[in-house]
Amino acid sequence: MAGLSSFDCEGVLTIGGISMNRAAWAVVGDETGVGGLLPLWIQTEQRGQDRLLPGAVGVIAYRRRETVTRHDLRILVVGDVDQAGTPVANAAQGLAANLAYLETNVVQPTNLTDGTRAATLTVPGLATRSANIHVLGLIPTTYRLNSAGSIFIGTLQISIPSGRFV
């Protein structure tokens, strides 16, 4: 592998100043598009409930509001290159270093009062959007480890307290 920085057709997500599309890792959907950045463009959870009137037809409609929205993003991490794209001699050690960097700088809870990290989303052809997000975890899905070529495929779980990037 020559790195993953070319995976940017869905845009670029940056969390705490760290791009999620670097040479050593990338957030990218699977072959069906699941887990990519496109849902961040449009998907927002809503809260609110209509009131049922006993004996009456229909309901009293109440306003809906955007609320916390959770996303499971598919992330690929390789070990044959470092963050800058420089080849490393041992891909298993490179993968361990890249995962440790992500764990320390993106996944672990912050010391900020509300625990969020500043994030930006660059959507192709549109203005950059921003939101404060919680990073909930990095969950392994599959991986391959050997000294010649190592890869980790997992789920980067985030939640957006305001509901969406604006």
C-alpha cells in the first residue's frame, strides 16, 4: 500500500485538528457506501412527540428539534506508512504506532468541560462545516498483522450533541 490519503471523494473530516484522511488512515465507506462521510452531510436525528387526543381523529402536532446524532464511521488504518506517508520497515509496528496516535489524540476523552472535540467537515464543492463532537470509541472490525503489510478496519464512533455539522 502507498497510503490512504487519496480517499477524499466524500469530503474530509478533521477531529481536534487531525485529518481523518491521512496517508496512514482514512474514513471511507464500504463497497455499499455504509460508514462513510456522506451521512454527515445530511443525517440529523430529531426529538419531539405529537400529543394524542383520546376520542379525536389525528393528533396535535408539536415542533421537532434537532438532537444528538450518532454516526458509526468506517476507518481504515495501515501500518506500512507513517502519518506523513513515509514507508516504515515493519508494518505491524507501524500499525501499532498509528493506532496509538489515534487513540491518544482522537479517541481518548478530552479534559474540556463538556468533553467534546472541535471537528470540521469539508463537503466537496461546499463550504466547510463545523461541530463539536464526542468521540465514543474505535472498535475493531477486522485486521491483518504481519511485518510486510498490516491493516486495521474498524468503526470510529462519534456523536454530535447539536445534531449536525453547520
